[in-house]
Amino acid sequence: MDVYEAVTSRRAVRGFTDEPVSREVLERVLSAAAWSPSGSNLQPWNSYVLTGAPLAELKTRAVERVSHGDHWDEREYEMYPRELKSPYGERRSAFGKERYSALGIAREDWEARQRAAIANWNCFGAPAALFCYIDRDLGRPQWADVGMYLQTVMLLLRDEGLHSCTQMAWSQVRETVAEFLSPPDGLILFCGMSIGHEDPKVSYTRTGRAPLNETVTFVDG
Ligand SMILES: Cc1cc2nc3c(=O)[nH]c(=O)nc-3n(C[C@H](O)[C@H](O)[C@H](O)COP(=O)(O)O)c2cc1C
């Protein structure tokens, strides 16, 4: 698969089959992704990969927790600023509309939206999940490094015929995740990533993107 195809065919897939993903493939992808760049080569990513019974149990515990309306764990980082100024607020609303209309959910149908959100903690049915942590003492440039690493993982997964969905939602139940992974003190859970084969029966709307001139400025000579 060429790089353009990997980039354009990657999307947040929210419906997976239960076909397993082999340890061999995951190791190949994560070994190659380790070549991602990072400032001064700090390699600030710490990944944990769960499959099989431990993942099944984590999903059950997380879904139960969320379904009972438990409070989220205390936040270790803010997912978004409280006030999303323009154009970010508009982009977020457009995304919400696209997502819920693909699911046939009305904007005011809070219960259906909640049910759709709960699928996050079932990894949308995926048989493998990666949890990515970063050291609490590191700063914004290192968080950017982790983002590059995660994108590299997602593109390599495409080359293996696999799909993924990155999920900050997992940070909301980070203590439940920690019970399974026992990460060392000092690590913050940035996100989870569901990994698997796409279920073609699950409908979706391809998310749009801002026109190039909204996000790129060329200064030509
Ligand atoms: C850091 C990060 C966290 C995300 N968290 C979630 C999440 O918790 N749940 C979810 O369904 N999608 C999540 N997404 C997927 C985004 O909604 C998605 O990437 C975005 O809408 C663009 O759509 P696309 O990836 O399909 O092109 C996340 C993406 C990123 C990069």
C-alpha cells in the first residue's frame, strides 16, 4: 500500500469484527512505528497492548461502569478547552452532526447518543487495543511526538489490512484501565486505540476536512 493510500484510507473505524489480530502483526507494526521521530529522540510513548481474555474483561468492567453512570476518573489533562473558539467550535459541531446522522440518531435523543458513546468502552467490538501513556513530567513537544507515533501506528495498521480508532474516551476511565495494566506511577493515559478488521455492516459517514486555504498558508517567492 502506498503512503497516500494509507493516509486516505485511515479513518476512525467504529465497528470491528471479532477476527483476531495476531501478536506477530502487532509486533511488526509496533517495531516499525518505533522509528517515528521525536525531539532529541526521547521516544516518549509507552504502549500497552491488550487482546484476548484481559481485554474482554476490561471492556466488560468499563462498559458496566459507564452504564451505571459512575463518575469519570479525575482528569489528568483537559481533552478540549472549555470554550472552543471559532473555527474549532463549528468543526466540532459539524463532526457531531455527521457522526450522529450516520447512526440515524436525532440530536436531542440523549439516550441513543449515550448508547453510541458506550460503544467506545467495548472498543467498538475490536479484538485488540493499545493504550498509550506519556510521562507526566514531559511537555507539549513530547505530546506532539506521541501523536506522530500514534499516526504512524495507524498507517502501518492500514498496510496490514487493519483499521483503528484512537480514543481519548479511555482516559475517562483510566483507573479501570490501570487495574489491568499496572502502569508505573508518573505515567498519564493519553488514549486508547481499538484495532481490528472493519465490520463492513456498520454504516459511517466519512468526516470532512477544512479546505486547504483554511489550514495552510503558502508564502511564495
Ligand atoms: C487523539 C484522538 C482522540 C480521539 N478520541 C476519540 C474517542 O474517544 N472516541 C471516538 O469515537 N473517536 C475518537 N477520535 C476519532 C476522531 O473523532 C476522528 O479522528 C475525527 O473525527 C476525524 O475523523 P477520521 O479519523 O475518521 O478521519 C479521536 C481521535 C484522536 C486523534
